[in-house]
Amino acid sequence: MSGNTVTPSHASPHTESRTPTRAARELGLKRGEFDLAVHLGQIRTVPDEGGGGRRVLPAEIDRLRARPGFPEALRDSVRAVGTGEAASILGVPATRFTRLARQGVMVPVTFYLNRYRAVVWLYLAEELRQFAADESSAALLTARTPEPMRARLAAGLDLRPRNWRGRHLGFLLHQADAPWQRAGALARFLDPVQIAEIVRDPHERSHLNRFRPAPVGHSAPGTPAAHLVEKLTTADDPDEIGWLRSDLARTLEAARAHHPAPRPAMMPRPAEAVQPPATDARPAPPDDRLRTPERKARGLLGRLLRRIS
């Protein structure tokens, strides 16, 4: 062999990692089922070394395929159902299930907007089965609705959006690899005015926004559907806003200590600009472009008089 033969270097462990779409296909999941499995911690992901999101290692694909009952067991563990099927699993009317969900007894795992832009909340079937099997749940399923709960329902309280936000925040924090990412996850649920009050430095705010996760769903920006999703994903309860602001301020302190937000290079001030060396101590004649019209007129008149004389 010649002396200039190149020995292949060891490949990065992420070289053969799968994109989410390919990983979902290899696991026999729809993309929505795959995303939900990741959110629930069923599928482990790693950061893309090129900054393109999360990926799945081949070893993780092999681990999941080796589990008993694959792929049906994996699909069943992430099956999300709407109100009608959820009520059927619990053995209660749909109206009763809706009342329980509005009061936070069941926490949605995801949602979507139907063709009429109505919010459709989805619940994890496995969690509903566990709730139905728990003897302590029997009173909520069969007995008369407690008076405090009826009063809150009459007042219009609906905890589904807030409970979903709390659940989704937990997922984002679990996926965060650094303090700025954790700060971005918290900022995702605050409106821009709240963020501006906490992060007054525009450079820091711009850096934070780089780590603020994109809105959920696939609505085109600026559409009524996108505005509705933004409303659902933004904290609106004073208690919720308060602890999000507090956690964001505390997390930002850790982020600044870990790695301050980058700032653009400072441009030299005009007085600091390098000037060419002077060749004549006399002041340069003024530029006619800087003269007033009266001075220009007097100069022209003087030249005419000299020519006449």
C-alpha cells in the first residue's frame, strides 16, 4: 500500500441517526403518533449536530423494535382519543366527561382545530384506562358532581388549556439541553409584552427568541387559526403568569452566568476613525457645497469685479 493511503476516521455516533419522519416510518407510526411518543418520553431523541432539530439513533430504533408486542403495543401506548371515545372508556356520558375535563380531572395530551376552527382536545387512552381502574375515581364517575365543582363550571372555568400548557412545558424542559433553551421553553408560554418586561436588553431578547420553540400546529402565520392557537398556548391566568415570569427570571440568571447573550461588534466612533496625516498646516478651503447661498453669491460677484478691473 502507498504511504498516502487515508484511513477512514471513526464516524460520529449521530452519523446514521434518523430524521423524525424516517424514524416514524421505521417504527410503524404516523408522524403525529411519533411526536406524541417523543413528548411522553417513549422515544429518546438526540440533538441534530447540524442544528436541524432532534433525531433518533439506530440503537433507539432497535430497542423499541425489541420490546414485546411491537409495533401494536407502541402504537397503543400513544393512542389519543377525543371526548366521545374517552367517555366510552370511562363508561360515562360525553357531557359528564367534558365537565370532568374542564375541571382538570383529565389532562389533555394534545389538541387540534377542526374545519370549523373549534378546539378538539385529545386524551391518552392509556391514562383513561388507568383512571377507570382506580377505585378512588368511582365517585367522580358515578356520584353527583360536588358542589364546588358545579360552582366553578357555572362560572365558566375551563382548565384544559392551562393543564395542557403545563404538560407541554414539562416536555420542552425535559428536551432542553442548556439554560438558554430552558429559558426559551418558559418564554414560549408568555406574550411578548411579558417577555419585554423581564428581558429589557434587546440583544438578550433577540437571543432568547432563538430558543423559543415554534408554535404547535401547522396553521399559516397570521391566519385566524394561528391566532387561536397562539391564544391557547399563551398563559392567561394571573397565577400561571406569575410563576412563569418568576421561573423565567431565575432561569435567565443561570443562562447569563453560563453564556452571556452575544452582542454585535462595536463600530468605531467617528472621532476614533483613523485620519490621513496632514501635509499642510493651513486649513483646507471650505467646500462650496457647504456654503450658504448668500456666500456663494458674494464669491461670484467678487470674481466678476476682478475681471472687469
